[in-house]
Amino acid sequence: MSAPSLVIAVPSKGRLKEQAASLFEATGYTLRVKGHDRGYRGQLDGLPDVAVEYTSASEIVHQLRAGRVHLGITGEDLVRETVPDVDSRIEFLAPLGFGHADVVVAVPECWLDVSRMADLEDVAEQFARSHGRGLRVATKYMNLTRRFFAKKGVTGYRIVESVGATEATPATGTSELIVDITSTGTTLKANHLKVLEDGLILQSQAHLLAAKRASWDGRAKELKDTILSALSS
Amino acid sequence: MTAESAKEFEALEGQARALVALFGEAGYEFVAPAILQPAGVFLDQIGEQVRARSYVFTDLAGEELCLRPDLTVPVSRLYLERHPDAETEARYCYNGPAFRFQPLGPSAMHPREFRQAGVECFGASDKAAADVEVLLLAVEAVRSAGLRDYRICFGDIALFYALIDAADLPERWRLKLRHYFWRPPSFHVLVDQLAKGARIEPDRILTALGESIAGKSQQEAEDIVSAYLNAEGIPLAGNRTLREIAARLLDQAADLYADTLPKEVVTVIEYYLGVAASPREAVDKIAMIARGAGLDIDSALATVTARFDLLEQQGVDLSNATFATEFGRKLEYYSGLVFQIEVPGMDETEPVAGGGRYDNLLIALGAPRPVPAVGTAIHTERLLAAVGRASS
């Protein structure tokens, strides 16, 4: 088989995989897994020179950044978190209308004196006086958090990396507040957390993305336009 | 700018040996603290901004470590290990690598791996004498390396604190002004806000509690908050106590009814922060500003003047030195004197030496009592480059 003209990376599991599959199905370019249905290669019906790579949502970001694939589907939150020089590396072609998640700053509901980002710096000052250290922010979004807190003038904190059950960390005492994704707010509410009024860092959803550093010959550009117009119509 | 050739390496090593010998003769014991440091110490005390500039990683046992971003904290930890009671006077010197991530990529003047040679003086109760001792050592060090053309820039954080203490302000505003001093952009927003009385619109909860909480005692406020949380079924979480939450609500409620920050105080702060001049001139200007507003900061000013007198008596030429009130606002652990030695033609963000007094750091690192501390570090690669440039 000859080399594909264009490679597109799509999520290999979970809701993102299913939703990407139904989106392609609706356009007529149905996604087919090659070989057995746990395989990591696939094809699009009607576009034989497009290769599909199934890979994890975060790996897709690295592949795009390096230009090892032409197109990819993944969440904006992961792209903005992982790629510092995003504008020179990745182009946001189209939002896809699924995978909605807001990245937000949330504090314990019992902090009646805190409703805005500006309160956090005051709280950090008070906290340092009585506890001898800064606030701890649990998150997996280290870079988004740093940039957002710097923009809001909040400095008296440190990040503790958290890869799962972030919303439970203020209750267990390993953090004071969190930065996490929420779609309906139910999980936050159940953990007695509230989102700060100006604490929305990013309204994320799944995007069709293009790698600026991939090799874009005529046929690859043609295929990009075909897929883009099919997915965004 | 690690020494990449044998010749550079030998030049750097030779310079460092001479510096350490000089420090040794002055009574500073050579120490070599660990390069790998527990990350938590740096992150808790120095904050996320330093983390963004530090190489932090988790080892196979799950411990969070960092490559030391400076040597002051590691040497302070070493002092506390040797003297847990923190009652002993001690003088240490060092020479070794430190590491900083450079967001714009490493360069000759902003290397990610660089060497510092320096001294730290702990527990000396005569602070003025220790300040001068360390400053003199820094000057002698760069001079002994062959640097002739340099300029000393001074600042003193204690002066600002004295000014705020002397002004007639509610304590909650003093605490705020002190804290925000280290965050220049937010500081100006804060002063503006307090001056205009532009109160942030109180939110729903404060409105609900506001009437009932304003003017109450701390205990009454805690009871009100506690009753509210119980009624709403909200548990305490996030390590802050009822006392802390109630105290801030009381402050916020007080702000709702407070007068604005007096115009005179705003003017004094603005004039003060604008002072940058030769040392003597700067002291005169600050004295004039304070007197004009009827604020007595004479004793803080006397400390600064006495320091300059001592330096001149010791033969330090202050004719091209500067004193800037803004200087040192980026390094929160400094508590008094701050200084750096700059070389004309090199950027001020690239000093060959820097240092200052940091009386609050050791208690933050776990000392059972405050430890007066002052130190200086020499950026040896920059010093070598500056000397080389002058002689070529």
C-alpha cells in the first residue's frame, strides 16, 4: 500500500472517540477500524488515501505539535495546557460541538468571604500569616493555572499536581482550592465547591486541529478542506 | 554559560577559589549544601513564580524534588540542620551550581545552569554591622576578581514598612499594603481602589451577612458564620478555619462603611515610590516627603544613613551609587537592605552580585525563633565575563 496523503489522529477511547465516530458517520465518511476492532489504525470511507491513527487525547496534542500527523481531534483544554507556542504550531480549524468542558477555579463553599479571584490574594496573605505557607491549588492544568493566576495578579499559591479526583482534595486537606473541568457543575456541588465569579479560565470543546509543521502538499491540503467542510457543515 | 572549554573551566575555577579563600579569611566556613532539594520548601515559601523557573520533578519513590534555583535557601536549611535551636551565630560561604529554567531559552547572560559563590551570615544581633560586613565582602570580592568599573544599587524594604506603620491606617489596610508591595501591578490597583473608595460590589452572601456582621466581635462573627454554614449544610473544608473566614468577613464588612484612604497617604506613597537618586540625596528626599506628611520614620532613616556612613568610612565609594525605593520589590523574602552590583554596559537584570537582609526566611523554614540573616551571592560567570570585557 502506498503512503497515505494525509494522517488524522482521533481519540482511541471514551466519549470523545464515540462522538468523533458519530460525527464522521453523519458526514458519510464513516470511520472504520482496520483489522480487529481494538486496532489502532483506521480509514475513512470514501477517502482511501487518508490514514486514521487512534491514540490518546493527550498524545494527539504532541503529535500535532511535532507535525507527525496533519489533522487531529481533541479538546482545546489539552492543547492550550500542553503547547506553550500554540500559535506557531497548531491551527484551530473548527469547534466540533461536543466534549464541552469549562476549566474553572473552584473554592470550598464554606469560604463565604471569597467570591472573586482578587479575594484569593488577600486570602493567601492571611493564610501565610496563620499557616506559614501559601495556598495549594490542586490541578492537572499547571500551565493554564499559572497563566490565569498571573493575569489576575494572584501570586501567593503553589500548584500540587493532581491527576484524579481533584475535586476531593480540599475536603481531604491536600489542597485549599482547585482548577478543574466541569460540564454541569454537579460534581463540584457534590463536593461543596463553588466556582469563582470571574474564575472561568477556558470554555473548552473538541476541535478539529491542523499541525502547522506537518508536510502540506497539494493533495493533503485538498483532503484537509474536504474533511473540514464535511465536519463543519 | 557553563564552562565549555578547559580554559574557561580553569578561569572560572581559579576565580571561585580566590573568592572562597577571601570569604574564608573573613571568617566564613565553606559549606556545600545539596544540589537536589525538597521541592516543597521552595514552593511553599517562594511560590509558584519560582516553580515556573525551577526544574521540579518526582523521583521513583514519589518524592517531589528540585534542582536548587538559588543557594540562600539550601544554606539556610543547612544552618537549621546544624543548629535546630537557631540560637547560634554562624557564617557560611559556598561556591556551586544553581539552575533556572529560562522561558526564552538559555543564553549566555541568562543561563539555565550557572554558578554562585557567596556568603550567608546568620544570627548576628548587630544587624547594621552585619549588613555592612556582607556588603563590604561583596565589593571586595568583585574588586579582587579585577572588576574596577561598577555601580552599587541599594534599596531598603524596611523604610516602606516604617512609612506604612507611621501612617494613620486601619491595621487590615497596613497588612494589605505590605503584602501587595511585592506585587507592583496589583499594588497600584489596590491603592487606587482604597483611595477612590471604589468598593467592590458586595456579593450575595456578604449582603446577607453584612448587616448582621458589621461591627461585631470576632467571636460573634464566628457564631454567625457557623450558624449560616450549619443552616445551609456546608461543611468546613480547604484548611481555613472558621476564625479566618469570619475575620475576613469582618474586614470586608468594615470596608463597606470605611472612609477612603486619605489623599495625603496616597500622595506620600506615590512620592516615596518615585525616589531614585544618589544615596544621600535619596535619604533627604524621603525625609522631606515623610516630614511633609507629618510621618515620623526617623529611626528607619537613621539606620540607612548610618549604613552609608559606615560604608564610606570603610572606603566604599558611593559617588556613583544609587538608592531606589522600588528596588528589591520582586524578592519577597528580603526584609531590609537589598543591593546589587551592576556593571555599566550590562543590563540591570544581569548584576554580577546581589544580596540583602532576609530576617523572615528562617522562621518560615521551620526555625523556632526569628533569625537575623543577611547574605550575598556572586554570579561568577557574569563576573568573569565583565572582567574579561573590561581588560580586552
